[in-house]
Amino acid sequence: MNIAVIGMGYVGITTALLFCKLKYKVVGVDTNASKLEQLQKGRLPLYEPGLEELLNRHLTQHTIAFTSDIEQAVKTCDIIFITVGTPSKADGFTDLRYIKEVAGSIGRYQNAYKIVVMKSTVPVGTSEKVREWVIENQSQPFSVDVVCNPEFLREGMALYDALHPDRIIIGAERAEAAEKIKYLYTSIASPKLITRLRTAELIKYTANAFLALKISYINEIGRLCDAHGVDVGDVADGIGMDQRIGRAFLNAGIGWGGSCFPKDIASLMHMFEQKNIKPDILPAVQRVNETQVTYYIQRLEKLLGGVQGKNISVLGIAFKPNTDDIREAPAMKVIQKLHQKGAYLKVYDPVVFKHRQLQLPAMVCTKVEEAFEESDCIFLLTEWDSFVQMNWEQYLPLMKTPMIMDGRNALDGHALRQIGYMYYGIGKNEK
Ligand code: UDX
């Protein structure tokens, strides 16, 4: 069985390499020639631990190839995964242009029965439309099944998550098609749930929105913890022991970002609106996340007596550790807001600036100590291991005001206070 994966983004590359690892022959398809050239040379166009080694192994074994020739890929593969982007606008409208184009090409070049598998996150009902778009473009009436197999992997953990998913969701309208896709994953021990097509689409959005909800909830509780001098981490531990709640995704901080949560929540809200149903919970989840940045900045202004003319150094710009992704990163919002308020900004990230050149209203440091020099506050916004584990004591004398604002509640506040820092997190303040 040959597999084509169309769209060499995060999900596409991981999916392609996963199936190579599961001993299938895979062809990765994309329209971006320079990306294909890089991949063919064994270079990953993104930062993701473990994936580049796997890519090189499968290039050497000739079990993976990359092409822009979608016609050839469709003709030679039985199963075609669609992993192209589904950008969404601020109002939640999801742009299905790329999906429609790919579906059209599949129809146009179809030469036998095919299973088209939707991995891209798409609004409810899209997979059914994909089948129509394929059929509309066929030159002869070949049969086609569309299956929705959403991806739940986290950036920075892509390979691990792909190999050890909590569950594999397979949505289909025909049991035979679902079974064929289930068979692909035989050697992965995770539970597999077969559902209707639309159900699988909605599971993906509901899961992401629920995770964001957990974070927004603990962040709101964090504000109350601040007011009472209660440690929000202890509250999270205490409620997390209840198996119905669970401890995961209850780490309070500056809020959630990334390429999925903001887009998927906006898109889910749009789905409600289209059916004239008013969601109450989702807007609140969004609102807490938006006001969280303001909450931190107001505290900083209070602590420093205003931020105008103050030297503030941001540690970490990625939306979370182990990725160079800055999409919807809270750090970007913090930098913009502090700049507007007249602060002098420096920023250091151990990975992002090695991969990206960014236009920022901040001085980019090449070493972490530069961020400490003459600084009035270190604002930690990505909890990279190198920050959590570094020797903070050696940098204290470099600072003008030895203040740390821990936007991720990732540091040992007690130890930092003992060595002379003024340390603040959310719900971490001693009363
Ligand atoms: C998420 C989902 O976890 C994944 O299942 C889905 O496929 C894609 O979206 P990802 O965007 O890679 O994955 O990041 P994730 O690890 O979920 O973190 C999202 C954001 O929430 C980050 O900004 C992170 O810093 C923040 N977060 C996470 C918290 O603030 N607190 C937490 O307890 C957990």
C-alpha cells in the first residue's frame, strides 16, 4: 500500500514520517519547490526534536520521496492524506481554498478507487464536501471514500505524540474505509475509536477548546490566588488529583498561544454562529486569555511604578518550549504592549532567532547574560529548560533592579527570593 501525504507542513511531515516508520512507502507532496528541495536533502523546514534524524534514515532507505507532481502521487497511491493548511480569519471563518484545490486535483487525476484521509483540522461538514469536490472533478466515475482522522500532536512532541497517541479517531461513513485506515495503525497500541465523519471533525475542535478552557480556568483562579496569597500550583495539584479533573493543562501563566488553540476556538465559535447558537463558554475562554497579558502588564507597572523608560528583558519568545513557532505567542503581545508604553526592551530566546529573522521593537540578545545587563525586570515568557535550570545567582549583580516576572510559573520562586531576587509569578506571591 502506497501513501501520499499532500501538504508538507507540521502535520504533513510528521504524518509522512510516521507512516515510513510503520513500514509504508510514502510520497510527500507540496507546491513549494524550495521546501521540497530542503526535505529531499534531509533538512527539516521547522524545528522539531527527532524528526530530522528520521527523515534522513528514510531518505537513505528510499522509503520516502518528495514531489510537486500531485498527478503522479494520486495515480500511484491508494491512500491520500490531506494535510494542507486551513487558515482562519479573526472572525473564525476557515479558508478551505487549499483543501478544495487538492480535492479537485485528486478527482482530476483519479485512476482507481482511493481513500482520501482528512488530517487537516476542518469545520464540521467539510469532509463530506471534499468527497463532492473530488467527484465533481473526475473524468470517469471512480469510487472514493473520505475518512476524517484528526491529528492531536503537540509541537515539540510531534514524533512522540504520533507514535503514542492517547487515541486514534477515525471518522467515516463506510465501515470498510474506516477499517482500512485503522489497519494502517495496527502496530500502534493506542485505543481506536471509529465514528461518523462529522463526529470526528467535531472531536478535534472540542478537544482543543477544552484544553484551552482548562488553562483559562486556572489562569482566572490564579488571579484570585494572587488576591489571597494562595499558591495556584498547589490548587492545581489538589484539584488535579481528582481523576475526573486531571492535573494536565492546569499550569497557570501568561496564557495559551500557538497555531491551534486560537484558530480552532475562533473556528468553533463560527460554527455555533452559523447555526444561530450562542456559545457562552467559548467567548469567556478567549476573554480570559486576552486579558491575561494585560493582567501581567498592569502588575508590572504597579511594581516598577510605570514601565516608561524602564529596561525590560523578555526571556523566551516561542509560544512554548521546544519549538521555534511564534504564532500567537503571548511574548509577541507582551513586547508590543510594553513598547507602546515606552519601555526599552531586550529579548533572548535560545532557539527562535537561530531560525528566524524578526522585526521587533526590541534588541535581540545573542547571550542570556546580555538580557540581564542593566535590566529592571526579567520577564520569563517561554519556560525553556535552559532558563529553568540556569544559575540565576550569577546574573543577579548584572541587573539594575533584580526583579523577575515569571510568566510561566516555571521557576523556583522561594529559592530566587532567598538569593535576593524580587520574584513574581501568578498566584505565587507570598502574603
Ligand atoms: C495543541 C494540542 O495540545 C494538540 O493536541 C493539538 O493537536 C494542537 O494544539 P500545541 O499547540 O502544540 O498543541 O501546544 P500545547 O502543548 O497544547 O500548548 C498550547 C498553549 O497552551 C501553549 O502556549 C502553552 O504554553 C499553553 N499551556 C499549556 C499553558 O499555558 N498551561 C498549560 O498547563 C498547558
